Amino acid sequence: MLYEEKLKLIKALKPLQGIPERQLSGLAEFLRPKPLQDGAVVFEEGSIGMSLYFVSNGQVRICKRAAGGGRMDLVMLGPGDFFGEMALIAEASRSASAIAVGPTLVFELFRGDLDRWAKASSQQAVQFFAALVHLQSQRLRHTSDELTLHCDLEDILLDPDKAPAASLPQTLERIVRHLGGPWSAAVYLAAGGASPVASSGKFSFDDAARKVLAGTAAASAWLDPATYHVKLVSKEKPLGHLLVHSETPVAKGVQDEIGRNLDSAARMVSLVLSVRQPAG
């Protein structure tokens, strides 16, 4: 890869956006491009980490081993995101695995190379670490928000005295409250046809519902800048759809955060719907 191409790519990386291009040239020498094929493992949970990674193109799935086997997704990262940063602080084992989704290009920064760059460019290194700390704090806040939503939904969905479908109206109310602001939500079950089995808010999802019920929408995606759709599935079996809508368009950066939280909530709803079906 030509040096000019490499510099152009790293300018878009989030922790580096506050550093002028002329000051990035030193760091660019230490960033090592690592092209990955779909499914390639960047690192495994439990391995010893010695480097930080930046996503330039494609996507990287961060996941943990599930109790019953397989992997549980934590977050999907795209261009401009970074991961594995704890390896720059201490030689500790990785807390999760990182796997490429589709053809992906990441840049790898080894701890030793970062130390050498920091000694040569101390002022820029301070900016770099400040940006990392800021992004880490945002990530922790997002995790805290997701855990709060999970706890709220557990109280509702795992109520033994209430059937899962009967819990959906209250579930949607909690999701809308968690999002904050003027949001609406609706759930359509596979056996329920074109009418929602539960809804919260004033928005009519008729047009969006026709699209997702026709199977023309992605499993998890923004249908437009204000409407998000998640399929409810269990072991590849379709259970239904969750739709949410904001009265005002949602900014791209905020879309990513909201999408991750809603995907996580949808997995929980799907699990409860699949394991607590009425007998018969």
C-alpha cells in the first residue's frame, strides 16, 4: 500500500481526527495494514494482547464465548472504530474475540511502536491518548445504558405470571422511555399478520410494516433516518419484527448506538418468546 493511501485512510480514524495531517505522518509509519477475509479471527478471547486495531474498511464483530457453546455478539465495529486498546496499557488477556465480517482492512499498532512514536512526538501522543480516553468513556456509558435497559426488560419479560406476548406492551414502553424523546415502537409477530400485537406511541408503522413483512428489509437496519427495524428470530426461525420510530431524524453517529441497543433488546425479546411459548 502506498504511503499516501495509508495516510489518507488513517485520517478518518476517530482517535486521530483531532491531529493535523502533517503530524500524523510519524504515526503512519507504525500503523501496519492487515487485510482480512470474511470470518478471519483478529484475536481470540483469552489470548495475550500486544496491539491496538483501527478499522479502516469493512466490519469487525466483537463477541464472547456463550455458556451453551457458540459466540455471543457484543458489538459490531465499522470504519473509524478501534478495539483492543487495553493491550496498550498492560499485557493482559483479551476479554473478547474479534472476527472480520466481510472483506475488512484494519491497521495494527503494537505497544512498542506506540512507545517509540510517543517519545518522538510527545505532544501528539498526548492528544492521541486523550482521544482514546474520551472514546473509551463513551463506550462505557453506552455499555451502562445497555445494561440498564437489559435489567428493565428482564423484570418484565421474565415475569412468571405473565405470558411473553402479554408483556410486549410494557416492554415497548420501557424501550421508548430508555431512548428518550418522542419515539414510537411496535412489534409484529409472525403469526399475527399485518397488525401489531403491541405498540407504544402515536406513529403509524403501516408503510414500514408492509416493507418488512414482505421480506424486503434487512434483518437489522435503519429503513430511513428515523425508523429502525430488527427481526425477531430464534435459531434462524422467524418470530416477528420490532420497529421503532423517532419524530425527528436521528444523526448517523447516534444511529449506530441506538441500533446496537435495539439489537440487544431484540435478542432478549426473541429468546423469551422462543423459550416461553404456551403449551400446546
